[in-house]
Amino acid sequence: MTRDTCSHLIDAATDQVRRRGYHAVSFRDLAGALAIKSASVHYHFPQKEDLGQAIVSDYAEAFFAALEARVSGVTTSIGRLRALRELYREALGRSDTHCLCGMLGAEARGLPEPLRRSVNAFFEANVDWVREALPPGTRDRRARARQFIATLQGAMMLAGSLDDASVFDDAASRLLQDAAAW
């Protein structure tokens, strides 16, 4: 397996899933987008769920690497939470697609179980990251962390659906104000 073909498949699949959802993407679509045979897609990823897990893994790795780079040297809880909010906002601003795991999360009940677990793990890692970033003394840390991620994800989805980034900006600004008082 060449890394180039594999990485091109992951990139194409990520883009298509973010635009249309997991169930709307086929190996034939991916093969056509890359001008390869459908059998070549199956060679690299025997089943669609194998490809799904690869794109989630790649996405999660890139997401957390970008987040850690952003918070390097940030010493305050609100500064760390603000960096996470900014990462979400930049993703919204640079594409007309939804968050990969947000899109997959919307389809979670119909996903193959191993893929569903991978998506859940991404969100749990987000929640754990926020829980650790919350100000010392925050009560109900896990519930607050879930609220934080749910608000960012929901605001991102609503802003994308309404084609109005100010929806995200308003919700995220209010969320940070609330978090400062937790």
C-alpha cells in the first residue's frame, strides 16, 4: 500500500463524509474522484467501516495536534477554552462542511459499531480535554465539559445550516462568559 494512495483516499473520504454523510459516500464515488478503480479502494480498505475508522483516526490525530499547538504556553483555563473555541471557529470559517465527527455523530445510530465507538471516543476525548481545562473548583466538571462540547458542536451545525457564522460566534462567546463564572 502506498501512503500516497491511502492518504488521498482518506482525504477524499473525509471531504465527502463531511459534505454528505457516511451513508451517502461509496467506494465508487471515491474511485471516481481519484481516477482509480473501485477495486483499488477495496484493496486499501476492505470494508467501508475500515475506511471510516481510518478517517476518524486521522481527523482526531490532526485535531488534537492542532489543539495542543494552540494551547502551548497558555496558562489560564479560559485561555485554553478560548483556544478550543477558536479551533472550531476556524474549521467553520475555512470550509462549507461540517465537523467530520459531528456529521458522523448525527448518523451514529446507523453506523457500524466499531466506527460508532471511534466517533464516541473522539467526543469523549474532547470532553476529557475540556474537563481538564476548566477552572479549578468548577463543580460538575464532566457535565460542564459535555455542555461546552455540545454547545460548540451544536453552534457549528446551526451556523452551517443557516449559512451564518455569527450564530456560532454568539453562542461561543456566551459559552465562554458562562464558563468564566463556573
